[in-house]
Amino acid sequence: MARTSIHLHRLLRNASIICVGVLRSLTHTQQSKKASPMSENLPNKAVFQSYIWTCAKYDFSPYEKRIIYRLIEFAQRWLEGIKIKDHMHKIEPSDCGVNITMPVASILRDEDDHNYAKAKAAFTSLSKKGAEYEDDKIWFYTAIIEHPKIEKGTGIATFHVYDPIWRAALDFTKGFKKYELITAMKFKSVYAMRFYELMSGQTQPLFVSLEGSDGLRERFCLQGKYERVNDFKRYVIDAAKKELDESSPYSFVAKEEKEGK
């Protein structure tokens, strides 16, 4: 099977994103855009995301991803020593992690959620997923969140985060990505979210393989799907580009290249 790899970088204007592949590759060009009126009217604060999360391999729904975004936001406020004073947002240490309290509305896209159906599905699904770690000395697996609860009268959600997940949100030893939270939260596609994270703040070329253990296919958990490069480009890369065109201050284009070109 032909192998594809992607070389990404971000500049202020007309940045070339050159893909260097073993057999064939994709070339991306980043395009600057003006911020949308929505972004001008909302406080679009920057968050710092550990590269552990940026490069992690997972298959989340957009609503699960927004729970993670809020978790990362809470972790940053915790790290900065910012006290959350209102009853709708809380970080409470436990014996084995932290308990998070936040409004259900904070994971929605200005949409109605009748009887909290979307929120309940997202919290339930995410609570069934976990994180695995292994090195020369240890192996462990832990749930990402547990015991999610929604108070229907107030629209407040609470859930528990185990210590390894919380520490991963605070671990910047592998590097970090800085991005605008409101921009990230309003994407509909998980692929748009992940490409936005990868390119945000990028000033040097970033090489990301399509195939292999650290490639985009495994990061996005798309093994066995979109095996043809054209299909991967259509359903993943082009889908992400469409949303970045509409909602992000920058976007990109892509084309396929043969090896040696």
C-alpha cells in the first residue's frame, strides 16, 4: 500500500505546507482569513494544551471532544492558580483525582438539548473510554472520566477525573499547543478540531505521517477506513478544511504529489 505523509506549517500569510511522502504525499497551503463576526463578539481566550493530548490516539465525538476542551481549560486555570468562585464551575480535589463541575451548556454549540440527550450520550460514551500508558517499567489503563451526573433542574454537570488524566492535562514536558478556545469549540467535525490544534501557533514545518504508528490514520482511529488517499483527503482533510474556511482565522489547501517531486 502506498504510504502518505504530511508536512505542515503555519505562517501569517500564504504559508506553504509541504508534504514529503515515501511514495506519494499531500501539499497544503495555509491561507490567512479575517476573524468572523462571531469571534469578534466573544471572549476568545487562549488555552495551552499539552502535546500529549494533541498527539494522542482517540476516536471522540464532537461533544466528547468539547468535554475534553473544558477539562483542559479547567486544568489551565488550576495551574495558573485562578480561583473559580461561582457555584457553576468547580475544581474539587479527591483522593484519586479531581471532581469537575460545569454547566452542560458549555459543551453545546448554542443549541437546544432536549432532556439533555446529547450531553448524556457524550458523558456516557466518554466514561466508557480510557487512556493507556506503557514504558519499560510500567503499564496502566485508566478511565478518562467517571461518575458523570447532570442535575436537570440547574443544568449542572459533575464528573470525576482520575489523577493520571489530570496530570496529563498539566504536563507540558513534551511541548504544548496554544489555541483559541471559542474557535475550537465551535467546530462540528472532530477532524477540524484536530487539524486546528495541530496547526495553531505553528511557525516551523511540522511533519505528520499519514500511515504508521504515529500517523494521522492511527491518531484519528481510522484504521480500515478511507484506505485510498483520495478518500482520506475527501472525508477527513477536505472536511476539516471546509470548517476552517468557515470558522477559523486561517485555513489550508491540499494536493497529492508523487515521490521525488
